[in-house]
Amino acid sequence: EEWAAQLLSEGHQLQHQVHTVNLVRCAEEEGSELLRSGLESEQARHARLHNLFVEEQATSAALRIELIHERERSAQCQHELQGYSACASQLQAAALLECARRSS
């Protein structure tokens, strides 16, 4: 009887150990799945951030090009304004001469 009781006790302990091993294995698999899922989520987030960064670079480049064009237009307008100013000065001088001629 004692031998049978001991065998039964060892059987229960072995069952408990197998159950514990199964629980640990299950937890490891779930943990691995969580890690894999977390890694995939982090990779997706990284890809989104990279895409945003690329978009920001493209926007920045487009704005720099637009700024260059605006500077070119501004320089052209400045040049035209100087021409108009010179023309106005000439007209004013001609008008003053005409007034002086008529006065004399």
C-alpha cells in the first residue's frame, strides 16, 4: 500500500509538472505572439513616420523652389520699377522744361 501511495503521489507530482510546463510553454507562445505583434506595430509606425518625413522633405523642397521663383519675380519687378521711375523722372523733367518754355 505504501508503495502504491508513493507511486500515486509521484504520478500527481509528474502531472503537476507537465501541467506547469504546458502553462509555461503556452505563456511563452503568447508572449512571443505579443512581441511579434508589437514588433509589427512598431515597424508599421516607423514606416508611417518615414513616409511623413519624406513628404515633409518634398514639401520643403517645393517651398524652396517657390521662394527662388518669388525672388526672381521680385528682382524682375524691382528692375521694371526702376525703369518706370526713370521714365517718370524724364517726363517730369520734360514737363518742367515745357512749363519754363511757355513761361518765357
